[in-house]
Amino acid sequence: MKKFLIGVVSVFIVGLVGLGASLLTMDRFKEEVRAMEAYPVKNVQHIDIQLSSMDVELYPSKEDEINVFAKGETRKEEEPFYQVKLENGGLEIQQTEQKGFHLFSFFRSKDATLKMEVPEKMFNRLTMETTSGDMMISNVQVQEANLTSTSGSIDIKESVFGKDFALKTTSGDVKVNSNTIPNGSYHTTSGSISDERTQGERINYQTTSGDLEVERRHPIQWTKVQTNSGDVTFLYQSPAGSLAVDFGSNSGEPVIEWDSMVYKDKSDHKVIGMTGSGNAANQLKVRTQSGDFNLKKE
């Protein structure tokens, strides 16, 4: 038995030594990869991007084609970061996976980034899915968008979504700024949401433990919020239009800083009130389990 234990310990030590040596020498077998491809925009109506560990960034372009750039480190014997397919009006980009077994496959595509420059046209659909990579979208125009991420953060600014916008993430934070979103849906588990100066009509927010902070010039037609433990904050810069507020919570408390608010019901964990007059008020409905609700007007 003693000899057996000595043998097991010896094998373990040898394995650790081998692992350390491999880690120290791995950079010798890495190289930086850069790639650029261009695709005619007239053949593209929708864009579909599926990545695992790569970051993805979308920017506007004044050219009449879609430019795809890739940059990152990889081991020399491995395949390219991604594959592109252009057919039936769709541009599909998918991150490639390693073939066979590699002991250190988790080092692949370290700090790899996929960048796209898209012309200033309204695309029909944009679908983006990542596991641990971050997403960044700037000045893009698309009718419908569906964004899904596991642990990566999402940053969207100055973009126009003509119809529907859906975003879902598990632990990544979400930041949106100066976008047009007529019909939007945000769903996070532990990540926070920051939404500034969105123009829209109907927005639905769902979070589990992440906080929600919304800043707008004035109320929009319909806003619904549902959280568990995350706090909710709304800040309006202008009182244009009336606003109907409906807040309810198990243990969360409301803090309303709006002098012209008229209350129909107000208690420690509930608020029903309205600013302005008329039945066509903009709706703000908030439900939390333990999160607080803050409503402010500059």
C-alpha cells in the first residue's frame, strides 16, 4: 500500500512539473493572427453571429460593403478563429472549434476580437450570441435584434432598432445609451442594466439580482419592470406628458421625488400615483421582491 501511494504521489508531482513547463513555454508556440474580409452589402439582409470566447464589435461604415476583422492570439497549429457563410441573404459568422483533444484548449483564442463595419442601411435582422465574449454595438440600423450572452457584458449606443429588440444575459452587465427602441425586452440574472436616453414606446425589464438604472428625457408609453433583489431607479429630465406609476414590493421601499405626483395609494411597500391628468397617461409598472424603487425628476 505504501509503495502504491508513493507511486501515485510521484505521478502527480511529475504531472504538475509537466503542466508548469508547458504553461511557461506556451507563448513560444503562439502567434498573433489578423484577418480582414469584405462582403457586398447588397446581398445581405440579416446578420447572424455565434461566438464562444471571442469579443464582438459592430461599427458603422461609409463603404458599400461589410468589412470583417479578426485579431487575437492562437497556437500555430490551430484553425482560424471563425468561419463565414454568405447565402440566402444572410451573413453567418461562427467561431470555429478545435478538432480532437487538446490538453490546453482553454488557451485558444485568447483576447480574440471580431470587428465588423456595416454600411448605413436598415438590415432586417441581427442575431448575436456569445458565451464569455463581450458585445459592443455602435451606430447600427436594424429592424429586429436578438442578443444573447452568458457572462459577457453588452454595450449598445446610438443605434436604431425599427421594430423589436430583445436582450438576454446571465451574469454580464448591460449598458445602452441614446438608442431608438420602439419595442424592447431586457432580461438579466445577476448583471446590472443601465439605460440612458432611450427613445421608444414599450420597454420590458426583468432582472433577478442586478440593479436597474434608467434615465430618460421624458416618460414613454409603457414600461414594465420586474426584479427580485435588485434596486430600481428611474430619472426623468422633463415632465412632458402624464405618468401613471404602479409600484409593489414584498419588502422593498419606494422613494418618490416628484412634487406634482398625486397618490391614490401610498404605503411602505406600495405606490399608485399619477402626474398630469387624463386616462392616456404613460404607464410605469414596477414589481420587486426586496429591491427598492427610486423615482426622480430633474
